[in-house]
Amino acid sequence: MSTDSAETTADIEFTIDSWDEVAYDEPDDGPKLTRVTITKTYGGALEGKGVTEVLTAQGAEGAGYVASERIEGKLDGRPGTFVIQHGGLAEGDTQSTFGAIVPGSGTGALAGLSGHATEASQGILTLKYRMP
């Protein structure tokens, strides 16, 4: 974890507790589209649980996902909930990710939380955030 002015960066480990994937479009040609519900447990600077709804496109030439996730727990010891929206694209070995903490989504001691959220590494959520 590192701090730059008021912004803190933390690489937070998580485990996947459940993964429920359902295809909703499987054409003969082109990527398969799925909806996935995932539950996670976080440890480290963020201690808590997350529930995520993910939409994916999975093809032979590339893949992508978009996700909304509500996290409940303690971030730097401060209890509350917040929502992140994140996504990623893959083409061969090239991958890119993006994401943010949804403005105004923080509750409890996390009200006013802001920043960015990405999952560029398997099992790691990177948060770059500012506390109110």
C-alpha cells in the first residue's frame, strides 16, 4: 500500500467463494455472451465480502467483461459499503482493464469514498482511492 498526497493505492487479495455463469446468447458464429454472479472474500487493507454481477463476451479472438460489485466490510478499518464498476478486454496476450468507485455509493464510514478500481491481476483488486 502506498500513499500519494490524499490518494492511497492498495493491492487487495481476494478469493472467489462462488461463480454462477449462465449463457444468454450462443450464436453459431461470434462470441458467446454470459451473465455471471460472483461472491468474493477480501483480505488486507479491505476486509469484507463482495457480490458481483458480470456480463461477458467470450470469443475465439478475444473477450471482454463489465461488472458492478457491491463490497461490504472495512477499508483501512472504516466500516461501510461501496460499489465499484470495472471491466476489461483481452486480445491474445494483450489485456486492458478499467474501473471506478461509483460516486456517492459509499455508506457508513465510507460515505464520500472516491477513486479507481481494477483487476489487472488474478485475485488482486487494485484500489486507488481517497477517503472523505
